[in-house]
Amino acid sequence: MTPNQRLPAALVPLDVALAALLDGLGPVPPVALPLDEALRCIAAEMPPLAAYPPHDLAIADGFALRSRDLVGASSYSPVPLTVAPAWVEAGEAIPAGCDCVLDSDAVDVSGPIAQVVTEAVPGQGARRAGGDVAAGRNVVLAGRRIVARDLLIARATGIARLKVRRPRVRILNVPGGSLTSDLIAESARTAGADVVSLNAAARDVASIAAALDTGGCDLFLIVGGSGVGRTDASVNALAERGEVLAHGIALQPGRTAAVGRIDATPVIVLPGAPDQAFAVWWTLALPVLDRLSGRQPRKTLNLPLARKVASLVGIAEMVLLERKHGAWVALAAGELSLDAMAQAEAWLVVSGGSEGFAAGAGIDAYMLRE
């Protein structure tokens, strides 16, 4: 340990550390992005859509007619038409005054006067105006993650750009933590962030501090060097450039994590071990990113626990879960293997004030796969 190494005086409760990060933090301003770039971002407020299609369309090739003129038509009593019917192809607009499209075999055009041999109902063979998208609906509700189905609506209605909130995240990899740094960068991109990855030249305070440039950044993540060993200098570097709000979080795994600020930018120091960083990402970093992007609260899935989950009082423990026979089964708690992280479907945190959950208790778990 170096002479000036910062030691956590006491573990800070997880909710206290998160509250310190979120204090005064609000959504970033929206930007308009091309559709392919907007995918996975969090939608901002957008004007309501006009109806689509804007007029009735044929959904099959056939004759465009008015259904009320065909009442009683049958092969035994065909209805003659005073005007030759209009032929439309699938996808074409139906002529004014028509409200249905009949197949070719429903209209006899072999004689001098066309005759219809079947009745029809309004909208038959047609897609009515607004049938795909009702007037006044949104491409995607503000605060919701944009998915491929939303892009389909945008393209169909002629929208080329969507307004989103895309926080700018910088991730500093302290040498030795590239495996974990990649995990966090990929997780941040999946959450809709604009990610820039950096590398510190070395593991010393000067090298890390020199890389802590938060200009144009909404959230700064440092991966590695969060402990108190001889080569762990990230927290001291943060203290040199800004303010350390908490070092040593009552979270297992992830006790050596730290949170702070450089000017107004929140900074999180994640441990270099993948399981510890994984826990800190879900419990501290992602809630900050959700606040910055204006995301709606994440949904949980409530299922009973198949077996008891025990926990030590005084420290929050992360539990990884999978579904089996309609119940949550704990894969790992406190110590998370890479295999458990890959296999898990959901997670929960047992708070520091709880001894755990009894078998059969209904548990609200956050899904790892959306």
C-alpha cells in the first residue's frame, strides 16, 4: 500500500451511494438520430402521428366497388353494374366512393354489362385509412427503449429521424481490466448510451488522473484499480481531479467500488473483477444511465422463490436467478461465477437490513434480458 493510499473508512449503504450519484441529476437534452442509430436508445417526446395509411388501400388485386350497391347479389341473382368497375392492384388506393375490393371471380365481365355475383361488407379486401396506425398515436412513448418494431412504424409513416436521449458515457480502462471494460462498454451500448472507451497509460495516480477528462461526457466510468492494493490508484486519481462521495459500498460483490463527481459529471469506479463490476453496473451505473436517458422504470417479474435465499445483515447481496417450473431459482448469491452471469435471467438485491427471503416468497426480480 502506498503512503497516500485511500482506505474506505466504512462501507457506505448501497442506497446512500446511489442517492449521492442521482442527486441533482436529470435527463440529458434530446437529439434527433437516423433510425438505425436510434435503435436501442431511449425515446424522447415526439409529435403524434397522422393516420396510416392516409386513405383506404387494396390488400389484394380485384375490383373496387361500393358494398351497399351489392346487397342481395348472388350467382342466382347477379347485380348489374351501371358503370364498369375499377380494377386495383394490391397496395393501391381505392377510388373515392368505393369501400371494398372483390376478387376477379366475383365479378362477371364477360358480357356487355358487368355483373356482381356476391355480396360484400365495407372494408372487405381493403385496409381502411388509419388501419395500421391510428391518428394521434406515438411512434414510441417517451422513456421507452426503441426496438425494431418501432422503426417499422417510423419508416411506414415517412419518419427518417427519431428524437432520443442518448447519454454520453466514457469508460476508462485501467491496465489489466480489459475483459471487464469490454463487458461494461457493451452493456452501456445495449442500454442506448453513446460510448467512448479510453485506456490509462499505467496504473498509477498520475496516469489515471490524466485520462479523467469529462468534457462532453454525462457519465464517467473507471474500470479497475478500485481497491487498496499497491497498484490500485483509481480512487486517489478521482480525488485528485474531483470529489469522492463514497469509497467502499456495502454491496457483495463490489465492495471496493467508489462513486464521486468531477464538476457536475457523476463518476463510478468499478472493480476490475467481472463479477464485482457486473454487480456495480446493475445496481449503481445503470440506474444513473436510466436517469440520464429519461427511461421509464424498469419492469420486474414476480415469481415465488423455489428455495430460501439467506443473506448476512449489514451488506446488500446480489442474487442471480433463473426460472424453473414457474419459480425463481437462485444460481448464485454474493459470489458470481462467469457461468452464473451468462446463464441468469434476472437479478435481485437482498438489502443490508434483511436476512434474506423464505422459500415460496414472491420476489420482484429485474430481468437481465429484455
